[in-house]
Amino acid sequence: MLNRPISPPASNRQKLSDSSDGLDTKHHKQSERGDSKFCALNGVSNSPANISSPIQLTRVEGLSYADNVDTVSLQDIVGDPLIKECWVFNYLFDVDFLISKFDEDVRDTILVKIVHGSWRKEDSNRIHIEDATQRYKNVQAITAYMPEMFGTHHSKMIILLRHDEQAQIIIFTANIVAGDWRMCQAVWRSLLLPLLSEASNIDEAASSLPSIGSGARFKSDLLAYLRAYGKARLESLTKQLREYDFSTIRAALIASTPGKQNLRSHEPISEFTWGWPGLRNILRCIPLSSLEQPRVTIQVSSVASLGITDKWLESTFFKTLATTVEPKKDIKSKPKFSLVFPTAHDIRRSVDGYDSGGSIHMKIQSAAQAKQLKYLKPMLCHWADKSDSHEVAASSSSSSVEIREAGRRRAAPHIKTYMRFSDNSMTKIDWAIMTSANLSTQAWGAATNGAGEVRICSYEIGVVVWPALWDDNIKGSVEMVPTFKKDLPSVDEVDTGAGGSSMPKVRVGLRMPFDLPLVPYTDDDSPWCATVPDNKPDWMGRVWPGFGSR
């Protein structure tokens, strides 16, 4: 028996009207995303001057209300009673936790597909998933094709199919376990996607793809990603998604799938699709807003073994992140790279204290790991200031630099972001990536081998956004700016153009997970290492015995 009335779904195909912004007003109230006059989901706005961040942070219990403005919970994502089918792609699962977030009146009727990579029968994650499928008859487990021994199914995505004949794509950074949702995470959500007026398929034999950044290209890349799992596993999903209109999406999909890709291939569709070669293709399409020295931030929850020298990091990955539309002689210099990573102090004061430390990894103990840390150390920056409050830090500092607080100091970072700031003061953003991919060759791909091949081990998925994605229907220039503790740039920050021009400078917000300006590590600072025991108590009085010793 229903606990409340639920509106029946639409009975026929509908396209969004020109005046619709695609919001489900019941579940995406404007008041939950800041100033209702300018509020928007996924960067859509009625304002000619301000657009909300297309990437949101997750809500963290234990933080203040002010620090959780405009944030998203798992229940916000999957709690709509109109959900008919839910495909969940992830690494770790607590199926009971997931089911509890569905609407209580319909959770037993939603067809839930769990896509995981735990192919070993003795794997605890697989055992827990299979146990849940016995208890929930509407839950089905699907094991991803895992051809690489050292690969993981690390992608984090939910695809919703609804009774009102709409679909939604959600890409995020959290595992489906309760502890991950008490850490700093990020979410990108598409608008509700209507059915096409007439069912149509992407021509997989076409000699060219839609333009990067378009909804059509996002759809093409997503279907290609799903095909990598093998036709039989996800055929019902890909067949349904082909019938939906992705035109409202403003983002590029960046993904990895296990296997080798040949960069010397001349196949028109498949070349350079995954990992760092795919990212390079995207960055080649993004216009730059400044000729100043840019600042690129890499903020991850895990740094893998990259080698005892920085060869892969400098020659492959940093070279990719430095890609521009076309090389320009008048750009002052290559980007300055910063790696944002927490210290033990950040873990100790986080909401879950040391418990969150088991999800954050950078090994530093062996001789090879020490050599890696040596070349990483100059670029390491703190997740947050060492002090317990910025007021203390500001009063004790001789500098007059304004500290911009993200409100995530006590939320241990499981989020993964890569951003290019157009200036060293970090006030404008050329592009931003939110992804499941940490800093590793398994996720992004190894260096090109002698045969011109790039080997990728894992499944990963994310999105890339940049200012020009919003300049097609706006009169005036567009820039992306970091926002703090909210998704929408402040109204008083709107730039009306040089000399008071009537052409406004439109600002797209990008919600920041860490404070600015960045604070570099000192000689005495070390990154958190989960395998190292720590006898200094966290805020709950507990010590850390070392990862794997519990």
C-alpha cells in the first residue's frame, strides 16, 4: 500500500518544450541549489549572467548546514518514485544501503542491475552482492568483462530509466557503501532526457563522429563505452538508451576500458577513444581564455606506482594535460602542476577519523616508493589548512591573501578532479574533469609502446566541462569561475563587460572541493599513507594500526 499519492507516468512520447529546463520540480527544488532566481541543474539557467556548477558535491553528515548548501545525497539521486529501472556501475557495493535509498513505496518494484568487476568467486564484494540478489528478487548482478589481471571495474555511474519515459545519466566518485558518502565526493547529473520524437540509432558505420562537447557525441561515446562490456551483458540497456535525446547535455565523456588501443590505427570511429589519448582529443577542442601561465591541479584519493622516475608522469600524463587547441608561441610557459593530497592530520580530523583513511592511498615505504615521493613532493599541496579554522590561520599569517573556503576541511577526500586554471591566482578555469580515475597508468593508460599501442587495465568514467559549452545561446562572453560553499557564482560578481558594455560576461560556476590558495607541503609534511601505523589519536581518540592489520 502506498504511503502517499504518486502521479501516474506520461502515457506518450514527449519532447521537452523550448521553455522547459528539464527539471523535475518535485525533486529538484530551486531553493536547494542556492538563489532561486538563478538556480540551475547541470548548468542550465534563466539568468544571462550566472550559471550553476555542472558538478556538485555530495552531502556529508557531520558538516554544518552552511557547508552542505547545494549538495546532493544518494537518496536525491535514486529516491524518485518514478524510477522504473536502475543500472548501477561501481567498484564496491552494499546492496542493502542502495535499496534503502529508493523510494519506500516502489523500492521492491524497481529493476536494479548491479554491474561490478569482482570476477573471483571468493571475492567478498561478489559474495555480498550475490547474497543480496537472493534476498531482493528485483536485483540482478552482472559481472563486467575483466581481461586485465591488474585492472578493476572502478567506474561509478548510475543510469535511470523512468516510468514517464525519461532517462538520466549520473556520474560520480563514491562507491555504493555508506562510508564513502561521509567523505568528500562529487556528482555530475544530466537533465532528464526525453525520448526522441522518432526512434533513431547512431550510425556506428559513420566516417565521422559528432563534435566533442555535444550531447550527440556524449551519447555516441557512452554507447561505445557500454559496448566494451560485451554485447550480451548490457544489450538491453544500450538498446533503450539509443531512443533517448541527449541534446541537453553540455559535457564530454572521458572513460577508460581495459585492453590495448593502437594510436597508429586509421579506423575513423575507434581511434584515441579511451584514457589519456581520449583526454588529449578532448583538450584539443577547448579554447583557452588567457596566455598567462596556467595552473593545473590534480586532486585524487590514490596515487599508484608510477615508476622510480617521472618519465610517465612528465612525458605522457603531464604532456596530455598540457594539450591545447593548437600550440601557441605566445603562451608564456607550460602549466604549473600541483598535486592535492591529504596528510595524516586531514584524516585524523575528518568526520570518520581514521576510518576514512583506508580509502586513501599513496605508498611511501619501500625504496622505489621513496624515489617516487621525491619527485612528487615539490608539487604536493595540502587538502586543507593545518589549523582547525581559517580564522586562526588568517590571524597568524602576515599575508593578506584571501582564503576561499570550500567547506570540506573535515570531509576526507575520495573525490577525483583535474582542473586547469587560466591564471596563477586561480580565479578562472579553462576546463575541469570529475572522474573515477585516480593517478595511475592502470586508469589512464601506460606510455605508448614500440608498436604504437596504449595499454589500459581498468574501467573508469568521468566528464569534462569548459566555459564554451555554454556560449551557444548566450549573448556575451562566458567564463568559468571557482565557487565556494555554493554552486552559483555570486550575483555581485557578474561582469558587465569592459567599460560597462551591455554585453554581460556570463559566469559558469565550478564548485570547489578544496580551499584556495593552495598551500604547498613543507619539508616536514608527508602524504597520508594507509599502510603506516599512526599512534597519534584521531579526534575520536582512536589510533591507526595500519591498513590491512584490522
